[in-house]
Amino acid sequence: MKIIDVAEFYADKGGGVKTYINQKLQAGSRSGHEIVVIAPGKRAGEEERFGGRVIWVPGPPLPFDRRYHILWRERMIHDILDREKPDVVEGSSPWTGGWFAARWKGDAVKTFIFHQDPVAVYPHTILGKMMAFSKVDKLFKFYWAYLRKLSQHFDATIVSGDWLAERLNSFQIKNPVAVPFGIDKTFSSPKRRNPEIRRKLLENLGLSEDATLLMGISRYHPEKRLGTVFEGFRLASQQRKMGLVIFGDGPFRWMVKRQARGVKHLRLMGFTSNREELADYLSSADYFVHGSAAETYGLVVAEAICSGLPVVVPSVGGAGDLADPVYSETYKPGNAKALSHAILRIMDRDRDQMINACAHAAEHTIGTMDDHFRRLFQVYMKLTEARK
């Protein structure tokens, strides 16, 4: 098959979307499929990348994040699709990327890739303290109507889990198909656990080795609810001796630093590009704490579980979907007091039993990205065969 991804947010210095698309380029090459990415950039051009190709369409920089450019030349994109004659076209955003793919007149299977739930990211985060998420969803029914209209132009809507397929189905989004994400299990492993790393982290927090070490990995953004994580940790640390380290960075650095100010035994470690080092830190902690209820999958939560860490996560979203009771505790999103109780509950449980449960999940429940792309290509083969 030839698969073309109309990718609105792919950039050389991008984050998760870039990582995902690069993995897809490699997986397609290994599986004998041709993957082509159409993405906005500084200038027009074409290059080979990871066994596939990237075709750049010129566009102005995005005002609030100049790493990215705006996808706005619809006619040019349609000309590329006409020339390339793909078997499958992916629309990878609900904005211009989705609509440009939707309005192309060619005879190919079209899939809408649902990478992010904007209602969960913003309205749930902002309004969730005042009303139930279900009421927030009803308040934003205009967005679901918009998404429903867009989805009608596609043969399927690809999502990262059965729970998300059910959520979209409840809003009558067309044909949600669950293709679960996965992780690199060579990166995330309890074999990396290093008592010396743990000791040094606790020492830097002003704590001895008998304290409990909590860890989080998060982009600095309101949807990640780091303020809730910090306050929940502060309340729990009044009852037990513990420290918390957070890895990550982002556009709301100023806000996160302000939220962390004055919380004892908490350290913001910043961003590290060394994934090997980050994996060592992760497996050397005792528990993983997460704040976001807006994840479509929960990549860092899956990595923590496969690293042998019991997790404390919100009860909804992708993170909540990964939270099997045998190795996790959940809490109401945005509720710091509930988070503090969840931290104390998990510390009172048999950690060795939870580590064994994490190992079982890593082997039998959580897949790899190779598994994800194999399933994705199988879905595409069935869709193309049905069309023929």
C-alpha cells in the first residue's frame, strides 16, 4: 500500500506527533508499505526519511509556536495527492489537515487520526472543577457536531483505545476503530533500576534512603494538572516521608515553577533529551504519579508500568484506562486531596506484589509500537479490500 499522511503538526523540532510519524515511516518501510508525509514547512521540498518520504508544503510559522508552520495551501496538497495516487489518505488533525484530506476527490480510503481530544484538554481542565465532565461535553456539543461533520468524509476514525472508541461513538463520530498504541519495551524495563540513582535523587531532595521516591514525567501545560500533583504530594508528605521529582518542560514553565514554589522535597528536573538516562531515573523511583485526565493513551504511564512502577493516576482518560487495580490507585481528576489519599493508599500496599503485576501487564497487556502499526496496516488492508 501507499499511505499518505496529511500531517498538520509534523516538524523537525516537534514532539509526540513527530516521534509517532517517524516510527510510522520506519514501520511502513519494514512492512513493505510506502509511507509519504505531507507537512508544512519553511519552503517546498521533498526528502527521503526513515525509508519513506516527506513532502514539504510552504507555509508561514505558527504565531504561538514557531517550530511549526501553518498548513494552508489546499490546492497544492490536492495536486500532490493526485500525482502520488495513494491507497490510503490520513487526515491527522481536526483542522486544516483533516479538511484538506476530506475534500480531496481521489478514490482512496480515507482515515481520520484522532490524536487528541480538545474537549478533554481544555474545557474539562478549566471547567471540570465546577461541573461534571458529562455536563462539559454537553456544553461543547457544537464541537462534537463539527467533529461529526468532518468524520463523515472518512471511512474510519482511528483511536488509541476501546474506551476512546466508545467515547467517540457516543457522539456519533463515524466508525471509531481502536488501534492501541504501545511503547519501546527495551527502553522501559525494571532491569534498569539502580539503587545509587535512587539514593542520589533522595539526597538531592534532602531525604535519606528510607524515604519514598515518587516520579512524574510531564509537559508543562495546564492539561497536565501539575498544580494538583504538587498539592496532592504536599498533603501526603505531611503524613509520610517522601520526595517527588518531575521531568519535563513546556510553554507554561513560569506557571509550573510558581505552583512548585514552597513545596518541600520537590524538584523540577527539567527536560532531558537522553532517553537512556530518563529510563534509568524512571525505573529507579518507587512510584509514578500523573495528573492529566486528557490523555488519549497515556504513553508515560505505560512506560512507568513497564519499568516496574506502581502508578497513581486520574480515574479517566488514557491514563485511567491503563490503571489496573492490581498495580495502581486512581483519584478524581483535579482533586489534590483525593490524590494525596491515593498516594498514601498505594504506599500501604505490598509493593512487591504490585511490581509482579506490572511485569505481567508489560508482557501480556501493554503492546509495542510495532504491534500498533501492524494492526493499523491490517485495518488499512481490510478497508482497501472492501473498497475494491
